[in-house]
Amino acid sequence: MVRSAHLFLAAVLAAVIPSTALADGPTWPQIKATSSWEHLSDRDHDDAGTVKVAVAEIGGLKCLRGTATISGKAESFLGVATDIKGSIKWSKAGLSESAVLGGSGSVIDYYQYLDVPGWTGASDRFWFLRGTKEVSGSTHTFWWDRMGDNGGPYAERFTQVQTAHPKAVEPPMNVGGWMFTQRGGNVDVGYYVCSDTGGSLPRAIQYAAAKQTLPDTVGDLVREGKKRSQ
């Protein structure tokens, strides 16, 4: 169950704590600037060490943050985060499709399809996202936002996905990012995600999946980043 649930977090975390009705939703600059994170829990992970989970309401939506400090190189961890095609191998999320659609320079347009485990009673999820790489001093960032309605400029591919998976749901809100800050031989890792699930899902399952999967999502990337830092 855990293996098939890691990235399910992106589709369920909107109900970690009951929230007000979604307004326009958060933007990445708002997420990055938020200082009102409230600690939820700590969890020890074999690869990432202690992962601290926090929550904040941003743009009318409850968002999650996972942080950890590990040895390695920020550039290596950024390389993992932007390895869209390879995420099927390095992530244990349960992704069945992950493809780069376009983009240039610091921009990556991509599509991913998540097979949601049947025990949740929920539909599969998919997303069309635009990711942006940024470097500021010792901090390397990769953040993403939803491409737009019907896949934005990739409407034909969007239609193909809908035709092949008529019951699958695209979250109407999906914004977040990874931040890697080099501090000597260590890297401060931050994972931020704000998502409105779309569809319907029992609240108890949403909470359980979100609490369980965020440290594993961080751990998957850290494990691969350590390999590439050697």
C-alpha cells in the first residue's frame, strides 16, 4: 500500500486539516515566503533521517512542508527532482507514466499518471505541470504549477489521456516545489506541496495518506540524491 501511495499525497493533502473553501489558491512565491508553518510531526526515515512535517494555510488551502538535512550536493538533489522520465525508477510512488512534453532552458513541461491503490476507493490521478528550475546563491529550487485547463498547450495529449483513462481525475490545484540549500557538506531539503484533490475521497483516508507519504516522498529523492552525490 505504501509503495502505491507516495505521490498520492499530491492528490489528497487538501484535507489534512479542515480548510476554508478554496479561493484562487496559493502561488509559489506565496509558498516560498510563508513563515507561519506549524509543526505536525517528526518521522525517522532510513534514507532521509528525521523528516519534519509542517502545515500552513496559504491562499485558502492547507499546504504541507517536509524538511530534512542530509549530506550531499544540492546540485545532485536538484538533478533528481528534475529527472522527470527517471522518476518512475527512483520514486516508489506508483507512477505508471512520467514524460517530458516540452520546455526549454529552466522550464520543463511534463505529464505524470498515478495509479491510485484500490483500497482508497478513489480514482487514479494525473497532472500536466510546468516546472521551473531556479538557482539563488547556495539554494537550488524546482517548483511547479498546473499547466492550465485541458493541459494548456498540450490539449491533444490531454485528450488522449482522458480517452485512455476516462475515470481518472486531474487535481484542479497542484502547486509546490523542492528547495535544496547547500550548507557546507550538508543540504537542507525542503518539499512543499499544495493541492486540491478534485473528485471525492473519504477524509480519514486523505489524512492517513498525507501523514504517511510525505516523509517517504522526501526519502525517495534523498536516497537517489545520495547516490548521485558520490
